[in-house]
Amino acid sequence: MDNSEIAVQYFKEGFNCSQSVFAAFSEKSGIDKDLALRIAAGFGGGIARMQQTCGAVTGAVMAIGYVKGHTQPDAVEQKEKVYELTREFVDRFIQRHKTIKCSELLGCSLETEDGRNQAKELNLFETICSHCVRDAVEILDEMNLSDK
């Protein structure tokens, strides 16, 4: 199973979109899977179902930060590199999905039980969210972060 298939499997098991992306990425990057799942837990549904930035995107941004992030406040080059890679990721995601905003991707509200039920009835988690999860990991793999 490749990384994108692992991420979709996590999503189908019930982890949120951000957890699924970050945990799938974590396995090949040496991050403890349980730690990755806990870190990403609040980012699903566009951050706590507020439908802002897609959780698959936030999971990918966390992965970029893990690989290329800085730990010193004056590490200007590393900071700029993370921003550059994040913009590259977002541009690629937008090419595939036209937006990174969860509400625009789904077209219905996840903030209410009625909205979540509508999303389930319309099979949006399978037809949209799982594709966003898969694509986020595919884009990360295509970017080959360890080589940049």
C-alpha cells in the first residue's frame, strides 16, 4: 500500500482528514503515529468543523513543517523554505480542487448535525474528502521533501 492509500484507509477507519494525512506521512518520516494522530486531531473539518482550511491541507502543512521546519528563531532561510514549500503544496492542491477551503469543497455545513447528515447522505466524505486526503499525500510524495 502506498502512502496515499494508507491515508485513505485511516480516513475510512474514522480518523479525520488532517489526522489521516499527517499520520500516513508520519510513518515514513519517523514521527510516532499516535503522536501524529493526537497533534492533528483538532484540524479535521477545516479546523474543528468550522470549515476553514481543509484538514487534508493542514495535515500536509504539518508534514512540511516537520521535515523542513526551523527550531531556532533566527533561522530565516529555513523559515522561508517552509513557506515556499507550503505555497507550492497549496498551489498544487488548488490546481486539483480549485480551493483549500473546506466549505467550498463540500458545499454544505459541517457545523450542524443536519449539515453533517446531509454530507453523509450525499456521500461527500467519500466523493470529496477521501479524494482530498489522497491528493494531499500524493502531492507531498511528488514534492519529495527530503530532496529539497
